Amino acid sequence: MVRKARLSALALAGLLAGGLLTGCSSDDASLTYQTDYSNHQPLRVVGYPSTGSLETVQKAVWRLADGDADGLAALAVDDADADATARNWVKAFGAAAKGDVTADFYDEGSVRQVVVLYFAKSGQVKEIEARIGEDDSWGLTLAEPDPKEATAKPTWAPPKPGGSGSGTSGTPSES
């Protein structure tokens, strides 16, 4: 009887240890995200992002900071102008993305979200759109192959984050 109980205790201990080890392992995407997160400045957030829009915008800012146009283009929901747009964005905002960046999230974020990025280092402001693509995963609209269009400051965005309605879960206010 003692021997049976001892085997059961050993078997239980083995199962628990195996479960704990399995719970600690991560897949490649999770490890990449964790590495990116620890290697970059924290993204400041205003408004109400969804989980998908927040992760996508974080990745975009990290790719900008790393000068990784290919990685940024890989976030596109439509490939038509993604490469040219990503190169434009990296050239225009890459250096500034290495410093403090605030992402101001507008709209409710269930399938798309307008986001205004404020780069503290340069004072630049950039409007982007995160949305769900045809494969049901979040990505970016990268449709600005003209460098002037890619670097144009949004005319509707406030000069500082949180200034025109992003503090609510609704759409931007018309002020």
C-alpha cells in the first residue's frame, strides 16, 4: 500500500513538473514579442485601443525604431503600396521612433482604429490606421507611396495627445 501511494505521489509530481515546464515554454511569436518589448521604449497610450490594434501599433513603432522597412511592410493588410510606404515611414519617422512615442487611439477598435502617433523627439505627428485584414488578423493600411503624403501631418489631429475625443471610446469629436 505504501509503495502504491509513493508511485502515485511520484507520478503526480512528474505531471505537475511537466505541466509547469510546458506552461513556461513559449512559441516563436511570443518570444519575438517579448524580446521586442524589452528592447524598445515603452509606447505611451491614450484612448481605448483593442488588443489587436495596440499590438499592431506597438510593432509598427518598433519596426520604425529599428529601421526595419521589410518588417513594417509585413504588417500591411494590403501589399499594393506596402514596401514603398514602409520605406517612406522609416526614412521620415525612424529616428524619432527611437525616443518617446505616444499613440492616441480613436474610434471603438473592434475592426479598425485610427491612431495618431506623436514623436516627442522630433515633434512629428503621424496618422495611421490599424485594421483587421482579409485573413482576420490585425495589420496596418500602408497606402502612401508618395513621400509627401507619407509625411503629411494630419489636419484634424490636436497638437498634443488626447486633445479631441480619444479619451472616450467614441469617434473623434468635431471641434
